[in-house]
Amino acid sequence: MMVLGRIAFGLATAAALSVATAYADSMMPAKSPPPPKPIPANFVQVSPCVKTMGVHYADVTKPLAGSTIYGVNQGKPVFTEIMLTPKQFAAGGSWDNVLRPLPGYTIDHVDIDYLKNGHPGMPFAHYDLHAYYVPHAVHMKFCPNGVM
């Protein structure tokens, strides 16, 4: 029974991600600009400018849940992010292998948000963990006219 539950959850997650990816793709320019260094070259832009955060870059060959995402504002990396399902978060563990700063950057603070209804890219309940390289007061001014 537990295996069937995992399979069903996996299928539901895959379906939700494919719908979210199509939605996110419709919001993006036809060709994504390359990521600024030192973000790996295989990462692509997956969001427009998001209010208080910036633009998001991800490796779209991997599932978003539990994978590293980088944020950029005005061409400069400003955070590392991971998104975790409630089950992943509740299971605990260490995510320092994916929630680490880019080379040459240090983490100023970490914001943890629970999104009951999700957002484009992950339209189901999950936690967003942002490890910002800049002070909170600084990133709160990013993209004042950006999407929420």
C-alpha cells in the first residue's frame, strides 16, 4: 500500500510539474539569457523578475523539489534556493549540499516560507528556503513591479 501511495504521489507531482513548467514557459522570453557567472551554464531562467527576489535560474533537467535554484537581481547572484515538499521538510536532514552559496558569496540570512497553494513551477504545498547573499532590507526592494 505504501508503494502505491508513493507511486501515486510521484505521478501527481510529475503531472503538476509538467503543467507548471508549461505555465512558467508561457511567461518567459523565447530564449533565456545565459546565467551570470558563477551560476553553472546549464541553468536556465525559469521566472520573470519576482518581487523581493529577482529572476530564478534552475537546472530544468532535474526535478525542482530538492534541487538547487539561484536568484539574480540586475545581473548579480543574490540567493541560493531549494524547494521542499512538506514530507521532505518533515523528514529532516541536511540540505547543505544544495543550499550553499555560490563560490565567492556568503549567506547573509535564510528565509523559509510555507506556500500552502504553491506557485508557478510548484503549484502544490511546499516550503521555499532562500539563502540570501544580501541583507533582508536590500532584497525587499528587488523588482518592485515584478510578479508576486
